[in-house]
Amino acid sequence: MRMFSVALLCTAMLPEVVFAQQEIAIQWKNVRRVNRSNASLQVVVTPLMSRNSPMRDKVWRALKDLNAEYVRYVPWLPYPKLAVAELDPPQNGVTSWEFSLIDPFAIDFLEATRGHSVMLNFSTIPAWMFKTPKPVRYPTDPNRAVWDYTRGTALRDPSMKELGDYYARLVSWYTKGGFVDESGKRHDSGHRYKWDYWEVLNEPDIEHTMSPEQYTACYDAIVAAIREVQPTMKFVGLAIAAPKDRLEFIEYFLNRSHHKPGVPLDMISYHFYASLSAEALKRESWEDTIFDQTRGFLITVKRIEAIRQRLSPQTATAINELGVIHHQDAGQGSPGYVFRPFCPSYWNLCAAQFAFLYGELANLGIEMVGESALMQMPGFYPSVSMMDWETGRPNARYWALKLLRENFGPGDKLVMTSSALPQVYAQAFLTKDGKRKLLLVNTRNKPAEVSIAGAAGGRQEAVDQTTGFNPPASARLDSDKLELKGLAVQVITLP
């Protein structure tokens, strides 16, 4: 894959010093809907979060400081020893249950999110549960990423009891103090954690290339088994990677006639990443590529909402992986992969995309809007990280999420808002405590000046290219006119 230098990347993102001024019109008495959307994130386990990592305290402190709801926790397939609790099949009365590497991450996560709603997803099924020509190997080094662990398409136990029992024991380990394994041996953990949601598998349309029928059967088996040990647990289904191309998957799953009696459909989830190609980087306005794809995704969301409303209107929705994937990441599992740093303004582009999506998805009534992901690193999707993997400092994506969380949430009222300047996205809110607030996103990498009636005397908070890895800048507004720097995310609190 052809790589572009940092110099070219930064040159493409230098803002044009051209101002355009237009009015933001707000109809404060015209309420569109009551907000249901939580701005949140996903946490994918990486070695940088381990207890012997210098980043560990910074990562979990950053998560705790967000005070987020519906945080998604995913120990994932590239690190089998950090994600799979039974790596080898039971043989001759001996099992391989092992939590010594998995527990520190899970416990740190559960402690950092104590008092908040979370969803856990141990998405990686032990490879030995699938029929494969030969056993699937995994690295002895728990910190070495591999990308070929999820092999096989057919489970060796077609009844799926083996699959369900695995997840019931895993949940019991964290919620009931332990479990009895396949050979009758007791394993004690002492853990008595409680949480709200269990998400069933991850991106089944890609991992093991499951059909809608196969995934739905797996969901029913896992849910039934977990409910035997935790009857109050709620469940999230689907976690589709490519919803635009999998509408039939969603249609099948939400049809209750395809499920066993009594199986709940509490929530569905799916994902979206805009793709930043090498070709797009050659263009002067490469941010347009990201926002064009993002607007296209919103069309898909509306189609899925129509399906959900028709088949299962009481089922909630979590869009719990949102971001931009840089073309460099495609080569991360290949020999000779060399990471080339991103221009700092890349993080502002991604922050602007997420803030734009939050405003739009709030208008569609999506309950959980989740940014991906807290701490990534070169070789493991660095382009979606919310923190710097060398310093542990949060980047613009983190600060934009924190800005959204601290200003908007369920119970606020979204009011009719329009922007006369196409590059500036605007959505006004009447908050639960009676404040008038406005979300502004500059979708282009050039400055813009807008006019907001009654803004003088209010306050602005901004995440932009001048704030970098620092918290949002705050300032009093002396005029109804204000400037948004290129790719800025701003929240205006009117007097």
C-alpha cells in the first residue's frame, strides 16, 4: 500500500483563511423531539491498558472522567489470551479456564465505570468450538496481535449448548463468584459485579461470516444460558459491521417469529466507519470525503429505523462504533508494516464527524451514540484512538465527546435549527435545567463566521486545532457574531 508523508498530510489540511458569515436561525419554541441520545464510547482491550503499562492509570482515569453511560467493553480477537477464557477444549476431565490475564482489564473497566450503565461483550468465541481442518493456534505472547484467530463457520456442537454454557460460566465468574466447569470442578472468583447489558458477539457478518439464521440461533442460545444465571440481564443483538449491505440481517433478527419464545430483544447495535483512502488524501478538501460518507450512513440509519419501528418498536438502538479508519490501518497485519504519524488536524476531522453524528442521531432518537475507541495504537487501528498511545494525553476526539457529554443528554429538547452556511452544522437544545445551548460543527477545514441572535453575553466552549490535546477552550461572547476555526466543535450557552 502506498503511504503518504506527514508533510503531504499536513499540507492537505492547512485551512484557507477565507471567512464566510451567515446566520444560525433557532426557533426556541418549536421543539422537534425530546432527546434520548447518550454520547458514549467503546473500550477495546489493548496491552496499553494493562497494569504494567505506563499508560494504564491515564487510560482508566480518562474513562472515569467521562462519566459516560452505555460504555461498551470489548476484549477482542487480535489478543486471544486477553479475550478468551477457555482457549483449549476440555479433555480427559481437564479444562483450560484461565482469567489471570483477562481479569485485570475487566476489573479496571468495571471500577472506572462504577455507578454507570455499561454493556460487556466478550465477543470472541473459543476457536475450538468451530469445525476447522486443524486446530487454530494462538500466540504464547498475550500482547502479540494476530488477525486469523476467528476461523471456521460451523460450530462443532449444532445444539449450541456448548456455546451457551461458555458464556453462562463467563458471566457467572464476574457476577456470582465463580462457576462449575465441564468436569464438575468449582472455580471461585469472588466477583459480584452487576451491570445492565450483555452484547452478543461482534460483527457476525464478518467474524465467522454468519448468516442471519445462524446468528439469531447463537443469540437465542447465549441469551437463554445467561438468563439462567442472571435473570435480570438485558441484551444487545446484532453488532453489525456493514449495516448498509446487511438490511436483510436486521430484518430477520427483529422478526420475533425467528426467535424462541421469551427471548428478549432489548436493544440492537451496528457500526459505521468512514474510510479515508490514499486517493482522498490527494484532494485539497479531503474532509468532504468523510462527511459525504457520513451523510450516506444517515440514510442507512433511517432505513433501519423504519424496519425497527415496523417489527420491534420497543427495541432500543446503540450505534456503538463510530469513527474514521485511515487507509494505513489496512496494512497493519502485513509484513513490513510501518506506521506513519497522522497530522494533528486529523483528530479534529474525526472529532467534527462524531459531533455531527451525535446531533443528527439525536434527531433520529438513537439511544446510544458511541465513539470508537478509547486507546488504540500502531498495529491495532491507531486511526480510531481517542488518546495518544505514547503520552496518554486525550486527543480532540476525546475532548469533543466530553464536551458533548457535559452539555447534552437524554431529557433535553431539540428545537428547530437551521444554518445558512452549508459548512456549519447547527443544532440547538433546551436542556433539562432550562438552559439554551447550541452545538456547532464546522465540517470544512476553513474558518467560518456565524451570527446567532442573542448570543452576546453567553459563553462558548471549543475543541479545535488550537486546543490540540488540551481541554476545550472557554470564552465569553461579546457579540452575536463568532468565528469557528476549521473543523471546530463548539458549544454555545446563551445568556
